[in-house]
Amino acid sequence: MPVEYPIRAAAKLTGISVDTLRAWERRYNAVTPARAERGRLYDERAIRRLLLLKSAVDSGRSIGQVASLPDAKLEELERNAQLLRGKAEIAPPPEPAAPVLRPLLDAIGAYNYAVANDELGRLALLLRPSELVHRVVFPLMRLTGENWENGVFHIAQEHMLSACVRNLLGGLVRLQKGGPGSHRMLFTTPPGELHEFGILAASLLAVGHECEVAYLGPNLPAREVLRAAAKSEPHAVVLGIMKTNATPAAVAEVRQLAGELPSNTELWLGGSGASTVSNGLTRDGLLVLQDLTHFERHLTRLKAKSSREPAQ
């Protein structure tokens, strides 16, 4: 039976005041909660929509501009906002990135997957994984987001970029197999979380730290993650989640992972929703990642820890 939340619970889950929720419904028809004897009831879909609307408003849009948009359009706005916010988190490259990125941007603009894929592969041969992430992948994500915001690119081009980076990761994993004492890591996102740039970039960095990486892709239920962990016995499971996807259902999935993963497997949570889904969780090896610098620091710690473990 679907779970439904009264208005005060919805306000707490979304960070939107009760008065604002009522105003958004009355004036803009932003959501249509069910009605019961004791008042409004919001299901998971309504909570998810409210989180998306709040994100759009927090990014500078008025509720009147976005209240009538479908969920898919709100998700596009959120995806682009995440890409643009990443700009502030990326250290400036030691040299201008534009000349390096121009062939890639042109290929993406022309929907030319082969050229974009080849160009990423060429840069992977010239740069270390950490340089590739900070000087190519992240700036490319940011510029793709800006082009989408300006109407130059469309969502299909962002999807093509994701596919290219995914293919690049697979190539690096094949080329840079971890040696003795390598730390094994799984990367994924919980159900409903389709944004994978964060876990892709983290996976690339992990390869650069000589990890054995298993990239499971986004949108994976806890039971499947647990099955994969039982087979591969990773040192850490890395989960990415955005704030707009930190719904009660996602929180339940994370709690299941935290409760059922082996005690010697760490659980790392990254993304803007990490603090929300980890609220109230207590578990040895639970880590809320602040940014990629924090992530790399713990990669170094984990590598030192796993190298001290006896060989299996």
C-alpha cells in the first residue's frame, strides 16, 4: 500500500513551510494532494515534485514560472542546476581548458558520438585519471549544462556525454587493473536517482587510485546492491544522490543498505542529498562525502587500510 504523508510531515520532508505548501497548491496548482478526513495527504510522487519545485525556486525562479511544468522538465532544470553548481566546486585548471575541450564540445553539438568518444580516449592517454576528471570531465559537464541553459544543447546531448564518459570509465578499468592489496569499490545510485555524472567522476578518480571499480550504473534497488556486494566483497559501496531525490523511499533504501551491508564494508554517501538520507543513521564505516577532495582523501585512507589486510 502506498505511503501517504500529512501536510506537516510533507513540510518537514521537503523543507517547505505548511503555509507555503498551501499557497502553492491554492494559487498555482503546483501539486494535487489527496484529501482525507484529517486533511491533505502527499504520496511519494508529490514529495518528489515538491523537492524539484523547491530546488527550482532556490535556484532563482519564481514558483509561478515553474508550478505548471511537468516533472520531466523540472528534472532537466535540476540536472542543469547541478552541473552549474559544480562550477564552484572545481578548482581552476592550471591552463585554459577551452582549447582542449573545443573538439569535444563540437562533436557533442553535432551528435557525433564516434568523434567525442575518440577524443575522450585520446585525452585519457595524455592525462592521469585525476587530471582527466578535473581538467576535462567536470569542465565538459559544466559547459554542456551552460549550453543546455542557453538553448544550444538538448537533453539528448547530455545523455550522449554520459555514454561517452561511461565508455571511457570502462576502458580505464580494463587498462588499469588493481594490483595486490587493491581496494574494491562499488558505485551506484538508489532507485529514482538517474543522475550519474557524480558517480562516474568518482569512479574515474578511484581508478586513478588503483581501485578495483565495479560501476553498477544509476537507479539500483538496495537488494541488488546487496547481492552485488555479497559476490564481490567490496571495501566500500559509494552511493550518489541529489537532494531532490532524497525522498522517504530513497531514505528507506539507504537504511536497508546501512543495516544489511557487512560490517567490514564501508558505506560512502555523496551528492547534495547525502546529508538528508544519512540523517539519524549510525553505522561503523558510514561516511558523508563533502566533495571530491574529501572523497580522494578517503580513497588514500582506504588504500592504506586495505594494503595492510592479509591476502585472501
